[in-house]
Amino acid sequence: MKIAVLGSGSWATALAKIVMNNVDEINWYIRKQETIDEFIESRRNPNHLEWAYFDTNRIYFSTDINEVLDLSNTIILAIPSPYVKSCLDEINIDISNKKIISAVKGMIPDENLLVTEYMHQYFHVPKENLGVIAGPCHAEEIALERLSYLTVGCKDKNKAIEWSKLFDTPYVRTT
């Protein structure tokens, strides 16, 4: 799997931390180049969960969402719901064959759609390639490696099981 993380907030940072336990490298879309530059220099997200360190040699950062999507086949969408639509409006490549895991809490503003519904309607991603990740945990708990629990859901049970393995670590349990 070639994994992409879209977003640079606390939840995106926590999910990237987890995934990096289970893959060799990730592609990470971050909107601002200054954030990327600071991230690379300090090996941590300068704006969120500053105590979570990353091996930035294993991360390909880009401010170009289309480039990150093109390089990846599994996308973790972790952008705060108020900004999801404007971010997705920047996509100008075909992503209908991608697997997308939504970590967005909430709906698409002004559309009254869940993120998975939006991805299916507007980007023609098959429903069996869409999933969600949620849990009763907080980004801060994950960054501090406190025992946490997440649930991965997908119409295709085998994909849900496969994706669960991406997020399973000694400090995160998935179902």
C-alpha cells in the first residue's frame, strides 16, 4: 500500500504517527510550505502535537494535493470538516480507483453529506473502496502512546480488516 495522509491538524498527525509504525513511508499533503519546512527541520508538526516526533526521511511532503493523490493508492482523509470541501475542490485528477478512509468528524458543509457519500457522488469512488475510522480516543492520547481504541468500517469487510492492520500498534487497538 502506498499511503497518503491529507491534513496537518492534530488528528491527521496522530493517524500519521500510528500508520508510520506499520509502513515504510507515507505521502503527506500539508497545505502550507512553511509548515512542511518547519516539520522537516524539527521532525515534528510545528502546530499540533509538538511532542510527537517523526522520521521525516520516511515522509514525502507536498503542498500539491494532486501529486500526493497520484503517488498513493490508499488515502487517509483527516481534514477538519469545515475545510474538507474547499480542499477536495482542488482535486483535478481521477481518484475513482483510490481507497479512501475518512477520519473526518462531521459532514460536508452546505452539502449535508457524509464524507464517504460525497466521495462517492462527486469523485465516483466505489462504496466498497470507502471507509471510516473513528474511536473514543483523542489525538493527544495517541501522540502520548496511551492505550487507545479505534474502529475501522467499510462496506467490504476484507478491506476493513486490511485497513485495521494499518492502525494497529502496541498502543492502539482496532476493531
